[in-house]
Amino acid sequence: MEEKEKEYRRNHLIGVVYAVSAFALWGILPVYWKALSQVAPLEILAHRFIWSFVFVVILLFFHKRIGGIFQVFAARKKRLALIASAVLITTNWGVYIWAVNANHLIDASLGYYINPLVSIALGMLFLKERLNLLQMIALGLATLGVLLIGIEFGQIPWIALILAFSFGFYCLVKKMTHLDAEIGLAAETLVVLPFAFVYLIFNEQLHGWPILELPLPTLLLLLGAGVVTATPLLWFAQAANRVRLSTVGFIQYLTPTINLLLGVFLFREPFTQAHFFSFTLIWLALLLYSFSGLPLFKRRIPGKVRSEESFNSTR
């Protein structure tokens, strides 16, 4: 019994290390994309899909699971779900890369802070999941926080909303496919691969081969886009197998927190009083959301939500 307890604690610790590593790497990825700021965002996106596919296929080959990619496309429903998830993750990645290099990282961090609450709302609308009182209050506070930004700057915070909703819908669609991390990423990047090649060829017709004119470090960063995309995803998969989703749920806020700190202190983006009050409302909403999953509130407040399962996703 004691040995089992030690094994459980060891696995849990390893899982926490994997989770922290994954979300920390996702958090510092803006530094990576910022280093590629001399490359057009669409070109970065195209290379990210191409080299992610190459990297994951190599992994699948060594794990003798390469056939799993083609099995995914056998069922019509899964094909449609994969196309939808590929469109959503293309939107998410593209807007995020653009936001980082256009000095909107704070807006991007706002999107990933409200993403769990968007997932709850989507679960309520599409999966008929019931919300308890704390979760409804959390949604209200987050909505108020987003409205505050919109009123202050006279426009909808579209970057944050596109990132939050594209990722939220992506997680919703992922529930339908039930694919593991490697197969899922390989299949989704395969769907987008032809469009990535068409874009690069079209770009070549207009501008020649700009990639050949890039400095070697920049070229290596483009080639490494697949590694930095797949690595945290695989770490996350290891974490999800070892720790509870509630634990992962707390750790996931590491990513937007690092994004926010980078935006304010490294990239010197403006952080106004309106930002402060908006983020405070959203942090309070997330605190309530986190407490709503505790057994005490699950017993006393009717309703059950499964949206937190949406953490198993691709960033």
C-alpha cells in the first residue's frame, strides 16, 4: 500500500512538472514569434503547419503509429470534425502570431484568460451542460471585464474574443474526435498542409523566394516552429495522464500570465487603468470558476459542468 502511495505521488509530481513545463513554454512562445517579426505572419503560419507536420510524422514513424493518421480520415464524421478543427486552429494560430508581432500581446493574454469561461458558455449552449451559481457569476464578471475594455477604447476587443472563441470552439470540436495529441496534430496539420504550400508558392511568384534571403538564425527559427509547437503539446498529454484536470486547470493560467508579463515588461505594451480593472474582474471570475469545481460547491449548488475537460487541446 505504501509503495502504491509513493508511486502515485511520484507520478503526480512528474505530471505537475510536465504541466508546468508545457504551459510555461506556451507562455514564452511570444518571444519566439517576436524573433520572427521580419517574416510576414502568414508565412510564419504556413511554415508552422509544414514543420509541425514533419516533426509529428517523424515521431509517429519512430513510435510505429504512422498508419493512425490515415485511419482518422476513414469515418465521415471525424473527417468533418478534423476540417472544422483545422480551420479553427488556423484562425487561432494566425491571429496569435499577428497579435504578438503587432504589439497586441496583452490583448492575446486577455483572450486566453477568458477562454475557460468561454468553454463553459459553449458547453452550456451546445452540450446542454448546467452551470452552478458561482460559474454564472464568473461568466457575468468576465463579460463585464471585456465590455469595460470595449467601452474604454471605443471598439470590441476582437483579438481577445477571436482567440477565446476560436480556441473554445476548437476544444468543443476536439471532444468529438477523441484523438490523442500526436495523431490529432498530424491530422489537423495535414488538412492545412496543401493551403500552406499554395500560399508559399503564390508568395514566391509575387516576391521570389524571400525565405532564401533570410539570415540563417531566422531560417532555423522557422524550421524549428514544428518543434516548439509539438513539444508542449506532448508534455501536456503526459501531464493529463498523471494529474487531475482540476490541477491542470489551475496551472493553465500560467500561460496568459506569462504572456501578460512579457507584454507589459519586455515588449513595453501600454497597460492602462482600464486594462487593470478589466483584468481584475476577469481574475476574480477565474477565481470563482476555480472554486466552483470544489466538492463543497458541487454538493450545495446544483448543476454539473464538464467543460474543463477541454484543456486537452493544441495551442
